[in-house]
Amino acid sequence: MKRITGFRKAALASLLCVVGASAQAVPFINEWNVDQEFEWTEWTDDGDTGGTGIQESDTSASVGPAPYGDNVSGWQTLSWSDDDANTSSVQINDGDGTTTNTNAFTATEPLDISDFALGPKVAHDNQTLNNNTESLDTAQATDFIVLAAADPALGPLDTRTLTYDINFTETPNALTGTDCPSGNPDGVSCRDIFTIAGPGLTGESVDVTGTDDDAFVIDSFIIPGDPGNPAIEYTVFLLAEGLGILDDAICAAAGADPNCFGLVTDENANNVFQLQYAITAREIPEPAAILLIGLGLLGMAGLRRSRRDSQVTA
């Protein structure tokens, strides 16, 4: 009987230590400073020779020197015009906000549109141009983002850099039917395609209350906790109106892998989509806490075995 009591005490002590470690969460980052440089970095034309050709203009301010690494080298605007001065363009405007709050610790609560901070706007002024006008065929934009903890500041742990690309694909206007997987809403012109790619993109999406659009994970990282306290995992989400998983045929037309995500833009319209960001946080038990959980489970297992042994002996 004394042996059974000893196992019970050991098991309960281990489980109480686990509860104590989980309850003492280190302060999480309530607010982030967001600094970013977002520009078109590469492009190709369609091989025609008429009009003005592809015009490169505007550069955004650099996010600064080391430790942020290389900044983006490109242009905010790419434009092209025909001989009658009709103009199309793709453009990236500076972000509307410079800070974003961290959504409180959450594992099951859905994101709400109010959790998102406004970022840059991407615009595609998509006009019909004369035949033989040199036009944009493909383009790639890179968003270089620096996250720095504003509340509270965490010293050497307070910066995080991440990048992702927006890829543009022009589709010939004359395509119809299955030759135009992105669709012809006006019955004539095939819609153009934007896709998003990057090293932190997992394809994971979540519902967002207050909008019909989903948010997509573009980065996830862990900041270690204090001794005896859990680490915290932060996840960065991207949302834009119309952004979603595209049909595989659209992905293929844009040279992207199946299940890519992005959006399509209409002809003879100025298409603008606002990028928005949200950051969530959740606790990650440190190895010591995981060890305590294991000890607690072993103690409970030993307690059950001892009870069975005592019953057999009796």
C-alpha cells in the first residue's frame, strides 16, 4: 500500500508542475512595427514592337542596412502604352499602416477582419491596346518585410524578416472557352492572373469572420521563452479581396503548381486589391515542460500497474 501511495504522489506532483509551467506564459508581443519594401523586380514582354515599350518607374524607400539583409531592387510601377496613348500598368502602392497588433493567444477562435492591418495595394490597370503594342507578359514582385516587436521590445529577438513574391501573367485577350481557364466575364477578353509564392507559404488557409475571403499563412516562427516558461509561436496571415485557391488549369496557365493561390483581374478595368496582414500567437511547451508531462504519464502508468499487482496479490 505504501508503494501505491508513493506512485500516486509522484504522478500528482509531476502533473501539478506541468500545470504551473503552462500557466506562467511569458509576455507575448502585443504590437509589431512593420517595415517593408515591395517592388517589381523582374519582367518579360510579349515580343511585339509597337508603342512605348515597358516603362519602369518609382522606387520605394529601403528598409535599411544590416541586419535586415539585401533589400529589394526594382520598381513600383511597370507601364506600357500603344501609339494612341492608351496605357496599361501594374503598380504597387506604399502600405497604409506601419503597425499591426498580435491577435491574443488563440487555438480555436477564428480570425476576424478587425484583426488585420492594412498593407500595400497592388493595382492592375488592364486596358485594351492596339495590336502589335509591346505589352507586359510576365512580372514578379518581391515583398521584403521586417517585423520588429514594439510592445514589448525584445532586444536581439525583436526582428523577423520574411519575403514572398507576387507573379503576374498576361493572357491573350482573344482566348475563349477552355483556352482561357481564367474566364471571359465580358464575353470577349480573357482575364489575367496573379499568383503568390514564397518560402513561408504552406497553402494553409483559415476562415475570417466579416469577409468571404480566406487568409493564408505566409510565415511562422518561434521565439524562445524564459527558463521555465513556454516558447511562443507567431503566425503571419495574408488576406486580400478575391485571393483564394485557383483551379489547377489557371495555375498551369500561370506556370504555377497545382493548388496555387492567387486572383484574376478583369480587362478594361483598374483592378485594385488591398493586402492585409494579421499575426496570431500560441504557446509552445519548452522541452522541460514536455519532460514533466512524460514523467507524469509514466507515474500514472506505474500507479495503474501497482494497482493491478495489488489486486492479483490479494
